[in-house]
Amino acid sequence: MSRDLTLQQIAEGIPKSVLNASEKDLESFQKIIDETVKLREAHKELQRLVKNFASSGIQRP
């Protein structure tokens, strides 16, 4: 379900702590977000690899 937000609605949804954060705090937060995205993508890839391995029919002792 796609929902169009106005700029005002987006601004109202931003916590004051983020609005008042220092540049350094925001850079640190961005690093956390970037690493979280990488971890999420790696998890998806791992799930895909495990699924492919499990369905490959490899004989196990």
C-alpha cells in the first residue's frame, strides 16, 4: 500500500532529538543505518544460499 505524504507530515514525524542533533551525531546515525542495510542484505543473501544448498540435492553422509 503506497501512501503519499506531504512535506509537512514528514517534518511532523521527525523526532525533535533528530532535528536538534549535531552533525557528528547525524553522521554516526547514518553509519549505523548504512551498516544495518548491509547486514540486512547479507542476511537475505545467506538465506538464498542456504535455500539453494538445501534444494540442490547434494548427498550428505
